[in-house]
Amino acid sequence: QVQIVESGGGSVQPGGSLRLSCVASGSGLYMPNMGWYRQYPGQQREWVATIISGSKNYIDSVKGRFTISRDDPNNIVHLEMSSLKPEDTALYLCHARLGARDYWGRGTQVTVSS
């Protein structure tokens, strides 16, 4: 019954901003570790950002530009993206981990181009 749903993607010009949101729901899903991954066309997923007990970590290429945050009572995580670059273009996927279980959303597309 666990569901992960992302939203907020879209098409922007270089230097633009987007705010992605992810809602994780399901009976028994309590305070999971959550984060964001992204997948370039034809490539495998890569880790982007994670928030665990208030501690935030990012891949080097997005530090200073992306900010991850969450609403723990409702298992909601956000990714605020600014100064977007063409290389940020990807399908952004939300991930939740609870114990040994991993849950994934289907992703929201971010396209950065002129």
C-alpha cells in the first residue's frame, strides 16, 4: 500500500528555478529516510540529495543550488532547485527507505534548455 508520488517538474531556461515535492504514504510508513535521485536519458539513476534526521547531503554538482527539506509528520520531502543548468535535465525520482525496504516513485521530469 506504500505509494510515492512526485510533482513539480517542468521545463525552464538555464538559471531558472523549480520546486519538486514528494509525498510518501501508506500504512506502517513512519519517518522513513528520504531523498532524491535523478536519471539522465538512457542512463542509470544517480543519487542527488538525502535528508536523514535533519542532516542534509548533496551530490557535489548541486551543492549551493539545491535544497532538500521535509515535513516529517506527513512524509513529504521537497527539493528546491535554483540556478538550473542544462546538465540538470533528468527524470527526478523520490526515494524512501524504512528498515530494509526501499520505495520509489515514478519520477517527475525536469528539462533545462534555451
